[in-house]
Amino acid sequence: MGRHRQMSFDYYTESCSQVEQLIGSVTSQQFKEAPVSGPATIRLFFHDCFVEGCDGSILISSKPGSKELAEKDAIDNKDLRAEGFETIAKAKSLVENKCPGVVSCADILAIAARDFVHLVLPSTSRP
């Protein structure tokens, strides 16, 4: 059995040290341009993690012509706002440009959701 690293705050320190800044630049820009991106991304994260854990499957669209619906297209997820998906697509594109094939979509979604929570809560209200 291979050795697996546990997830931690510094998980990407060696493989993609700038991941936090890259995603943070997208979330802060989205927060300014389309404030609904914050709650939309947080809700997207909730829907991704709700049943079987956080795996980024909420971001996958159904194949054209397929009778089987992907999670993104399921009835329970039809009302998810496009701004959440757009935020993750922008962040993924930026991260892939700097660190191709390193950071998972699920991790990008988790980091973006966390960033939006920090953007929404004024620093004076945090302990």
C-alpha cells in the first residue's frame, strides 16, 4: 500500500505553493464584481459535500445525449447559481496555468468556499 499524505493547511507547499494566493485573487475579485458569488460558491460546496463527501463531482456536467444525469444536473441541484460554477472555473483555470495537474477541483472548491466565508465575515466579528 502506498504512503498517502494527510490533508493539512500546508498540503500544497511544495507542489503548488501559490495555490492560496491564486484562488484568493479570484474569490476577492468575484466578491467585488458579483457579490452573489460568495453564497453561490458556499452553497455549491455544501451540495458537493452533502452526501458522500467532498469530491468535486458537483462540477461535472452530464454527457450530451446521455440518459444518466451527472450530479450537477440532478433536480436537487438545478437551482445552484451560475456564479458559483464560474468562480470555480476561473480559479481552476488560473491554478492549472501555474500548477498543471496538481490541485484537485474539490480542493479548489473547498479553498474558495473558505475564502468567501472570510470575505463575508468582517474581521471585527471573528474571535
